[in-house]
Amino acid sequence: MGLIGALLLMSGCTMIDDMSTRTKTGAGIGAVAGGILGALIDDNRPWRGAIIGAAVGAVGGGWIGKQTEKSTTPADVSANADVVAQAGKEAAKQNAVVKYSRTTNTGVNEEIVATPGAQKGTMRTVTIQYFRNGTLISTETGDFPIA
């Protein structure tokens, strides 16, 4: 029995590493809330109630965290041509650097930087750079209308 328990505990550690941040957060919140509720409900043996409540709460909270992760898929800015086009248009029109930044649901910092260049009649060349967590992912250059 002790060997089986040790093996289950060790396999649980690798499972925790594979969990997303939302799943871990949900499990942590569920464990704390379940532990408190379990201790309050089990008047005769509050420690037993806390342990059972924490275990049930961790499983339930982890499941809820995993479900919220599935329902909110992070958008990829590089795939969103509208944001890139908007940054390019603004940089060309204002003749100034335009920067869009955000943090995705998974905690990735994304940034689009549009830098205006030479004017060619009614168009301006704009260089657009896409960064992810401070690392340059791609660079593209295009002509955008000034007006």
C-alpha cells in the first residue's frame, strides 16, 4: 500500500507540470475553499473535513479552470489582419510610430509596432513588426494611403 501511494504521489507531480495556469489556479482556489468549508461542516473532526474538502475542492476547481480555458481560445495577433492593417493605416496617416500591445489569456505579451517610412505620392511605406514576449517574430513592409 505504501509503494502504491508513493507511485501515485510521484505520478501526480508530473501531471501538475502538464496543467495550465487556469487549471492550477482553479485547483488552488478550490482546495482552499473546500478545506475551509470541510472544516466548518465536520464539527466532530474538522481536520478530516478539511482534508476531504480540500481534495474535492481541488478536483472541482481544477475542472472548472480547465473548462474556462477551453471556452476562451487566445487570438493570435499575427493572424488578425485587421489589427495589422489598422496599425499601418494609422502610422501612414499620422506619420508617427503606432504601437498596439496586449496580453493574451495565456499570459503572452504581444505587440505590433508600425513605423512610417518614405512617402510616395498619396501612399507611405510602413514597416510593421510583430513581437511576442519581447522577441521579434516577423517584419513586413507595405504601402498604406496617407489620407
